[in-house]
Amino acid sequence: MNTESTRTANGYQGPSAPEARVSYEPTDESGEIGKALLVGVLGGVLSATGYLIYRRLPDEQKERLQRQVREAIQARIGELRRAFNL
């Protein structure tokens, strides 16, 4: 065996092998991924709950909600058009 040859954690071997970083400590990225996953799951649960509640509403209340949402969206679109002079 060649004594100058070394095997690293990333599969390279030999004296020209890049430095292998063998660290399994959690990084800040893993914490951010966990937070994003938690927010996504909570958003899904809240959406499903809202949908189940909406399905049980009487038709009159559904129509009123739809009208209010439509008006809010139209108002927001109007604000954006004014802001960007469209």
C-alpha cells in the first residue's frame, strides 16, 4: 500500500484529495429548514380547518364571504395600479 495515499470521508483518495470536512453538527440552515417546515404544516392545518368550517356555512354566509373577499381583492388591485401607474 502507498503510505502517501489517504482516504477521506468524501471518497477521494491520494495526496491531492480535497480536505474533507467531517462534521455532523447542526448548522443554522437546519434550524431554518425546521422552522419553514413547521410554518408549512401549520399553514396546511389552518387551511384545512378553514375549509371545513366554510363548507358547513349556510349559502347566504358563503355568498357574503365571497363578496367581501372579491371586494378586498379589487381594492388591493386598485391600490397596486395606482402605486405603479398602470
